[in-house]
Amino acid sequence: MKRILFVCLGNICRSSSAEEVMRTYIKRAGLEHELEVDSAGISSFHRGELADERMRTHAERRGYHITHLSRPVCTDDFYEFDMILGMDDRNIDALREKAPDVDSEKKIGRMTDFCKLKVVDYVPDPYYGGAQGFENVLDILEDACLGLLEHLYPEIEF
């Protein structure tokens, strides 16, 4: 089984949404026994909290039910996950600092590198913005998650 960890700053908007979008796509493709996903934050500030209410509301409108409780990235994550995808360069830099060894550092990547339609360098943090910011994040994550599945399973049409 391949394991993927999505990471943002607080694990209450972007990474928890990426986890749920990807989980939904995995179920639709019947790949539940091949892929496992989780999410975490660089910061432990929101540990144990549900995703931001605004993010959950926007996600629900698209059929995603985010139930993840925020947690910080830990050293074990670098050993337990095959891919660790950061939402922006600050997240990626922080992950590299936390990586316990060179092999672990090789697992770190950028979520938007898997976008097929969106031309973006990072997933912006919608926390301090309005409704359109949350919708934009979901648009980017849907594109990137689909691209990630196509990358992992080029023989399957999604």
C-alpha cells in the first residue's frame, strides 16, 4: 500500500481538504486497498481541531465531508509515508528542516506539481480571505489530486 501525507501550516484548511478530496477520488476509483492518505500541519497550534468551518462548508457543497482532526507533522511521518506533499514553499522548507535523513527528504514534494489544468506554483492559504479563496483552494486541490492519481496510475483513466 502506498501512503501519502498532505501538509500545510495548521492542518485546518488546505491539507485536510487535500486529504478528503484525494480520499473521495480513491474511493471512486476503487483504490482503497492501494492508497492511504492523511494530513498534518507544520504547526501544532490547531492540534485536535476540526478543519476551519468555512473550509468544511465549501467542501460540503462539493460533496466532501472533512472529519480530520488537526495534528502536527512528526518524525515518524517521514518513515511511514511514501510521499509528503506540501502546499507551498514555506511548508516544503519546514518539512525539509524536519526530515530526519536524506531518504526522507526525497519523499517531499509540491502539491501543485501534479496540477493538470491549473497553472499555479502553490496552494494559497485561504484562512484570512473570503469565500472565493476557499473555492480556489478546492479547485486547485481537485486538479492536483486527479493529476496525482494519473501520475501514480497512468494505466487507469480517471
